[in-house]
Amino acid sequence: MGLNLLDISEFRNLASVKLYPIAKGFNFICGQNGSGKTSLLEAIYYLSLGRSFRSFQIDRVIRYSANKLSIFGHVSIDPAQLVSHIPLGLERHRDGKIKFRINGEEANSITELASLLPVQLIDSNCHHLLDSGPVFRRKYLDFGLFYQTKDFLQAWRHYERALKQRNAALRSHVSRKEIDIWTNELIHSAQLLDQLRCGYVDLLIPLLINALTELLPLTDLKITYLKGWENSKSFGEILHKTVERDYQLGYTQFGPHKADLRILINDIPAKDILSRGQQKLFVCAMILARGTLLQSHANKTPIYLVDDLPSELDVVSRSSLIRLLSKQKAQVFVTATENNVLDGFSINIPTKMFHVEHGHVNEMNASETEYKE
Ligand SMILES: Nc1ncnc2c1ncn2[C@@H]1O[C@H](COP(=O)(O)OP(=O)(O)O)[C@@H](O)[C@H]1O
Ligand SMILES: [Mg+2]
């Protein structure tokens, strides 16, 4: 599963770009600062998720002079199937209007595109997964669960709705009896969500440990899934005990909306021990583990977007990351300012090189990879 055609219009400084990447292999993107490398990865991410990883404001990604952006791609599928690829398209207007197309037909929501085109990003902000709040780790788990089981999205939506309603009821100081109705609803949906997350983490942790042995061997590592309330108690018990305080605060203090992954090394939070480069390697291992699980349990091979590969990684770490990425047998996009970043590494899967300059992208043939500024 990967893109074998990508056609981008009016996305940041990419006015009109068409390229034919390798669907299973390394696509190496080089170019000077500000040439459009990250924008290229951002466009792929946008096609999958309908949003950017750099800015929340919709019009930031549309090219200054344009009214709308469009991204179109062919996702290659199993060659044994009758059709070899699925066309996907997305159009976003300055006024916020968004349209998606799959196989020439209008799609209802971005989740349909996302399910056909899972992307995993490794960029300079990925350390947040380790050193920022629990919401990053919850999103990390939930992304994997979205692909793993159809029940997840429904369970998550059900829980979010029940939580909103209970919080609104708490804020309007309704009777205890009425709160109990929402509490029961919340308990029911929380149990399902928690069960799914628990099962997912059980599968994920061994894969994460595996990836770490290659990227960042650690001793005395402890990873624990925290449900969002005291792990040893039932959620009902907790809600019962904390309802008075919930009334005062006007919101539900505990529940799956507070879940987290606790990562300790020698009983100290990993973020307080690891260097920035080591944190990046740890996060890469987390992302690769989730990708491996996606492949084995959801039969989806994600596209890896690795922005600015050399940043914060020494040569040995880069080489381990590249080795691990090539083992995924997936489509990988890697950017760097220098075109010799992959030199000396043995990559045993097909590779294509692209050069980006002022928003134009050119494929380089093997001899051109010697390209010098
Ligand atoms: N909406 C936009 N329209 C046109 N150009 C933009 C827009 N947003 C950013 N840019 C420009 O796009 C260029 C490419 O940025 P980027 O992809 O981050 O470069 P790189 O990753 O190669 O360093 C930058 O020079 C930036 O100023
Ligand atoms: Mg960049």
C-alpha cells in the first residue's frame, strides 16, 4: 500500500507538482531549506487526514495567491487484485469547504480516505509523544485502534458524547438521579473503550521492545497503560466516589479521556532521562511498532513520512532507523537538505530520488544522484 502517483496543486509553495514515487521502497527528497520538502510530506499527510501537521489554520496551507488547494493520488493495492490502484482526491477552499473523492465518487468523510491511506509521521515535533501531555499518547494509541477495529470509532464517539452530556449536566447542577443516568451511559461506553485500548497495548508493547532493541537498547524499561482512573478500581466505583467533586468542578475528573502510557526507565520518567536524540529514537520505535501492528493485525501498511532525517540523529542511529524502516517493506518518504544522507547505508529495497527547488520537484536518475549544488 503506497502512492504511485501524486499530483499536488497550490499547496504552500508547490504550485503544480506531479511525481511517481515508488509504492514500496524509499523515496528520498532532497533540496535546500525552504525549497518545499516538508510541504511535500505535509501534502501526503493532508490527503490522508484532511489537516496539516504544521498549522491548524486552514488557509495557511493554500498557496498565497490561490483560492483552493488540491491533492490527488493513486494508492497502489495488492497486485493480485483486478484493479491495481485506487484514485483518491481532496480539494480544500479558502472558505473551509472540503471535498473528498475516492474512485471518482464523492466520499462522505475524511475517515474514508484515512482508512485507505494510513500515514505515520516522524518529524522534529515527534518528541511530544514522550515529553508532552497524555493527550499525545492517547492519540497515538487511538490512531492504531482506528485501523485495528471497526468498533473503536463507534466506542470512542459514544464515550465522547456521554462525557459531554454528563459534564453539561454537572455544570447545570441537575439532580443526582439525572446525573446517574449519564454516569451509567458513561460507564458502559468507557468499559468498551478501555477494553479495546488494553488489548491494543498488550499487542503493542512487545513490538515496541523489539524495535527498541535495534534503535535504543534500554535496561529496566517499564511501560504501563493507565486507564484514566486508579487501575485497580472499577470505573463505577471511582465515579461514585468523586461525584461531589465533579459537581463542584463542573466536569468529570476521571475516565478514558485521561488515559495515558507511563514510560519509566529505572523508575524515572523516560523524558527526564533520555537526551533529545534518544527521545527521538524512542519515539521512532513507538511509531514503527504501531506500523508493524497495523500490518500484522489490520492488514494495512502505512506510509512513513520522515522529515529531516539527519536532525538529532548521529550516523549510527540514522543507519539503524533506515534499516528498520526498510524492513517494514512499506513506502517511505525521507527528506534531507543534503543528497548524500543515504550514502554508505545498505538499503535493500528500491529507492527513488527527487530534488526539490523553489517548489518544483524533479526525479533524479541514478547518475544524477551525484548532483551537487
Ligand atoms: N501558503 C503558502 N503559500 C506559498 N508559499 C508558502 C506558503 N506557506 C509556506 N510557504 C513557503 O514554502 C516554502 C517551503 O517551505 P518548506 O516546505 O517548509 O521547506 P523545506 O522543508 O524544504 O525547508 C517556504 O519558503 C515558505 O515560506
Ligand atoms: Mg523542512
